[in-house]
Amino acid sequence: MVDMSVKIGSVTLKNPIMPGSGCFSTDLAQVMDINRLGAMVAKTVSRDYRAGNPPPRAAEVEGGMINSIGLPTKGIEYFFEHQVPDYRRFTPPLVGSISATTIEDFEAMARDVAKGDIDVLEVNISCPTRDPKGGNFALHAEHTYDVVKLIRATTEKPVWVKLSPNAGDIVTVAQAAERAGANALVVSNTILGLKINTDTLRPAIGNKFGGLSGPGIKPVIVRMVYQCARAVKIPIIGCGGIVKVEDVVEYMLAGATAVMIGYLTFRNPSGMIAIIDGLEQWCVKRGFKRVADLTGAMIDEAPMETFAAAAMPIG
Amino acid sequence: MATEPFTSAPVMVGRSAAAPEPRPIPAEESLCPVISHSWVNAEYRHLVVEASPKALAVTPGQFFNLLCPSPDVGELFFRRPQSVYRIDRPKGRVEFLYKCVGRGTRGLATLKAGDDLNMVGPLGVGFHLDPTWRHIVVLGRGVGIATLGPISQLAKDNGVGVTAILSARDADFVMAGALFAEAGEVVSVLDTDGTSAVDNVEKILDGLIAQKRADAFFTCGSNRLFQLMKRVGRANTIPGQVAMEQVMACGLGPCYVCVRTFEVDGKKELRRVCIEGPVFDMQEAVGW
């Protein structure tokens, strides 16, 4: 038996696998047993209704996909009145995710959320297409600090801050979030990209720019997880391009305590469940009694053949 | 059914080895052996697969999200939604009729008899058939004709009369004529002789209404014909349903990629084709 549980601050998950925000809803009960997930992560909500961005909202690219959905939402009141009770038909902890364009709006939302029936608050300060030009709080350490500090002061709930790979220096943003009182970091949101349709000579998606995700971005985000894990003490949740068990292992070796999965669900709808099973089998095969022991367990030395080469210099 | 991992997928995905499922799970990812796969004309192919029990529960208007093989050196990262063309429960088969038009369908076209097709489904909200209707009219063009096959069959099985107006470029592209002829009366309208013009189709619809052979309208495949049927339906208070397409990512609801515009009481809203459709109320749909 492998102990599959992981601890993210005060929250214990029965396994480290959860969906990424925007890639999950109770609609997935069509194809999977949702109760097996480590946690449920709701789609990001804003305070008021948002229609989202014009279609087409996504296109495939080599290595994954590019999307600009634009955070459509019926607002936070609807979320608590209708969507939260719907999620509560299932047993995993519920992570609510919020977004806003101003710091005041974020604070007001955090106040609403503090009273609401969610277990964890994910602060999405990194949607690359909410602002059509791609800007967001998570691009700057000081903006991140200010918004997280205000939210921290308004709620006792665990606060997870979702970072952006588009920041020039994600490590200083991670440190700012930690300093402001974040309980964990989600690394990360999508990479801002552009796809052009060569038949029409126009952008492939309605918003022009979109967020790149899928297996093609994984090495970039694993590197960021590694760098952030060495720079902060709070747990990190790895997110980006996981499509198989070994990808989860890689994220955890780099320093992640748990992971979020998005694109895979589009390709293999019950893929998260298969990964939960496969991760346990992987741990058995490799002699890990606790999946949590994988976190940060990368042997931080050069690959073996590099050692061998160093021992026998040429010439 | 195959219980092996899905070899065409980048990850080993098997059925969950979990404890008993607490609630029914109506759709699944399954590998369906290809029984036959042939060209219908220069552009369309007819694909017959052996369906899993869950897949075989598909109803008219519902769809499967297909993992198509790649037609080139790249990979396909999205599935392709494909509505079902024929449901053959006695033989345990599901059939598709599709147009080879892009990378997905060109990849799909490479499958041979004996290969496995990775399908997710059945998905979405299909057509509704009211038991009080005596005669329905289905109006399809191009690949939309395929989508209207199962509802015509179901109507016939329930003793409801069907008039199928099939619109195409020329006689070669009036597909499935035999299938619709089994279900009822077929009226082909063509670009080559001008019969497919909107005003001519309108005359045909008016004629059916006058003969009281139009208790409900169904359409798929042409925005022009949809707009016509919507207008004639509104003027004569005939209920209607339209099956719509849109680029999809998840096909299951969460991702909000496949939205289209609808209008209810003068207020516009976006709905997801994959889970709130693909079949919608004709008067609420705005078109595409």
C-alpha cells in the first residue's frame, strides 16, 4: 500500500491529483467518478456576469492548444447559490477560484468568499487573456504582493495564488506572494501565445492572443516549479502539460506537492483517474511508500553520463 | 470491448480500478473496431464501427468526440466531434458519414477495417420527438444530412411521417437518399438545376404546411436554410430544432470553447454546443 495523501498547508488531499481551474465542472460526472480526485477546482468566477471572449475560443497547436475563453461567469452570487451546492454533491475538497481587474474588486470578492462554502480560495491573478493585451497582476511582484496581502487580511481560508509564466522573473513574484501570506502557489497559468490561420491570414482565435497549454509547455513549467520551490517555503502545485504518470512524478521531483491537470481531460476524459491509479503503481514499482516523498526528490546532480565523462576528460 | 490501454493516446488510459461507482457514468472513452470504411463520393466517407454498450445507447442528434489519427508528421491535440449517422442496435454498430475537409477528418479517413477508433460518448442533447406529431419535415444540406438520419429513422419507427428535403451541389452529393426513402418521402434540391434556391425550398415548405404535413421542423448543415426554416416556422408556429456545430476542446462542458449565440426574449446569451446542444430550439438559435 502506498500512502497517496499529500498535505498542502492545513489541507490534506487523499491524492495529489486535481483538475486545473477552467478544465473541470460537475459535467465530468458524465465520464468519471469525481469522488476519486484529490480535490475539485472550480472555474474562476468574477464578481459580476461576464460573457467571455468571442469564438473561436481555442485552436490546436503542435504540442497542445491555445485558448482564450475570457473567464465567462454568472458572477459570484450565482456561484455560491447554484454551483457550490452542485459541487457539494461530491466529496473531494472544493477549491473556489476568483479573478478581478482591480485590487478593490479582489478584496470585495475575498470578503464574499470568506463566508462561502469552499475549502480553499485560489486567487487567479494570472489569466493571460482577461485583459486582451495579456497583462495581469502576476506579471509584477509588487502588484502580486498588494493583492494577496489584501485578500489574506479578509479571509481565514487557505489562499492559493496562481502565478503566470509570462512574468519576467517568476521567482520574485512567488516570493512576493509568500511574503503577503499565500498558503500555496499554483505554478502556473498558461503562456501567452499567438496562432495565425494560414488559410485566412487572420488570428486563429477570436481574442487574437491566447494561453498556450498542453505537453509542449511542460519543461518550461517544471523548470519554474523547481526554481520557485527553492525560493519559497510554502507548498507548490505544479500545473502545465501533464498527460501521463511520469509527468506528475517529474513535477513532484522538481518540488511540487501536488499537481493540476487540464489539457489531458480534453484528450482522455477520464485521464485523471488513470493517473491516480498509475501513480500508485509507479510508487510501488519504484519502492516509494509515500507519494509525498517524491516532492523535491530530484537528485540535484548532473546526469550519470556527465559524471562518467568528467572522470575521463578527453585529451 | 477492448480493455487494453488506449494505445493511440499519449497516456495509458484504462478503466478506473476503483471501488464501485456511486452514480451512473453514461459516457466513456472506448476503442471501437472499424467494421467498414468507404468513400460515398469524392468528398464523403461512410464509417461503421462496432460500438460498446454505452456507445450504443446514443440517441438521434447526439455525438461522439473522436480521437482521429494524424494525417501528417504532426499530432492532433483535439478530438473531433462527429454526430451519429445511423444507430444499428441489432448489429451493435454505430455509423458516421463525414466530409474529408481538414486535418482531423483526413486523419480519420486513414482508418481501415480492423483498426480501432477511440471514441468518447455518447455526448450532448439530441433531438426530441413529440408523440403527438403526425408528420415532420427534415431539411439538411451537405454533411448536415447525416445528422438528420437517426431522427428520421426514429420518427418512422414511431409511425410519424417524414419528408426529407436534401439539399446538395449536384445529384452526387445527395447522400443517404436510400436511408431517408426508407423513413419517408425524399425531396432532393440541387444547385445544378436551381431547385436548392431558398425561395424554391420555401415553396416546398409552404406546400407541406398546406397539406398539414409539417408538425415539426428539423434542420442541420446550412445557415441559409436554417434561417429560412426559422422564419417559416415562426410565421406558422411550427416548433423546430436545429443541430449545430462549433470547434470543441473538451466536448464535455467544462471548457466553454464551443459556444454559440442564442436569443431569448430579446436577450442574447451564449450556450455550449457540446452539453446544452448540439440540438437547440430553432427559434432561440441565432445562426452561424
